[in-house]
Amino acid sequence: MAEPRTAPRGIPFLLVLLLLLLAAVIGGVIARFLPVGSPTEDASPRALAGAGDDSLSPLVKKTAPAVVNIATLQASPAQQNPLLQDPFFRRYFGIPDAALQPTMAAGSGVIVDGKNGLVITNFHVVQNAQAVEVGLKDGRKLPADPVVLEPDIDLAVLRIDAKNLPALALGDSSKLQVGDYVVAIGNPFGLGQTVTSGIISATDRPLGRGDSRRFLQTDAPINPGNSGGALIDLHGNVVGINSALFSPTQNEMAAGSVGIGFAIPSNDVKKILAQAERRLPAH
């Protein structure tokens, strides 16, 4: 009787082994193209802004016309010194007569009532000014008169003789949270209207020990000349009036932004604006 044939038994085993190896390779290739996670998860990164919000330009175009430049005529320190009124004394110490001439200073402001021509700025911008001039975005320059001066919180309300001006609404500063985006518009170093941006770094911040005032702190660059300008949220509302900056140097001429600026909250500004509106003549 013939012996059993055993060789064909190895063929199915090798075939199965080859099929398993081929399936593993194909499965690995397919797995590389499949998204990780559950089918309901979005594999793309979460966007912080929509496609139409990739620029602040629309916000700036909407708000910038209501932010103004403020020029003040200030008496020179030499003019206030009685000794320097004597020409002989000035010649003796080599002080030129030009030292007695008034000086020009620059700041910023915000139109908050276009119907009545009311402009908010800092008190220190117009303090002791012999004359104040408001420069509008359209190029007009108008004289301004003080309506309310509040040195304790460093605010002033001015009035210009113009109607139907572009104006910005005062927002609710109590709703601001650390991390909210803001835009600062002003006139730094007298260069002209300039826009910077940043976030709210802190709220309810005093400027020093014993200071009862509370400010918004922002890293939006604020420089000398920005004082009185607008701090604006992404809805186009004024949430603060830029007022001060922290600088390592004590030299005012060399001071510049290091990412620590302070603005007066808009809810404090509303109280001063209400005082000014009550003082307006009845129509």
C-alpha cells in the first residue's frame, strides 16, 4: 500500500502566513490616513477668530475718527519765575529770551458726545493750559473750552463748537476680564494718530500704595502723548481712557512703553461725563 503524501499539508500553512503578513502591512498603511480620536472630534485646531476677524482694520476704521489730537499752549517754567522777568538777570546767567516763550504740548482725547461736541481727555493734558486746540481726524482744528475738570481722577471734559461729530460710546468696564483684547488709539510723542493693540493685563489696579483709584492695566503700548486717548474693546466701545504708563526711567523725555500701561475705567468716565452734560446750556 502506498505511503500517505504529507508534503501538500505545508502549502495551506504558508499561504495563511503570507496572507496575515499582507493584511498587517495593508492595515498599517490604512491606519496612517485615519484621523485620531472619535468620529465626532474635530481634528483641525480651534480658531480664536473667524475668517472675517483676521484684521483689526474694520474696527480701527470705525473708531479712529472719534479719537482726536489735543494741543495745549503752556506757560514756560521760566516765565513763571519772577527773577527771570528781569532782562539783566537773564543776560547775566545766559538765559535766552526765547525761554520765556510759551511751549506747546500734545495729548489725545475722545469724542463721546458728537451732538454737543464733548471730548474726554486727561486732566494733566490740559492742566494750566493757556489755550487748548482739538485736532480732528478730518484735519479741522478747533478751540476747546473746559466743561469739567477733575484732577482727583485725572479726567477733563472739553467742549468744541461743532455738531454731528463722530463719537464713541462708553462701554461697561465692569465686564472686562483679564485676557480680553483691546486697542489703544492716541497721539504718542506728537507723531499723529497711532493704533496699538494688546490685552487687559489686570483690573482694579492702583498706581501705588495708598492710591484709592483703580485702573485697568494693559500691555497695549501706551507712550507719552497717548494720555487721554481711547482704550477700545473689540465691539468698538471705549472701555478706558489711557492715562499713565510705567517706565523704568524717571526722565519723562526718555520714557516709553514697556508693556505696562494704565487706563481709567469707562464706568468712572461716565460719572464725569454726566456732570458735564448737566452743565450744558438748555436748548
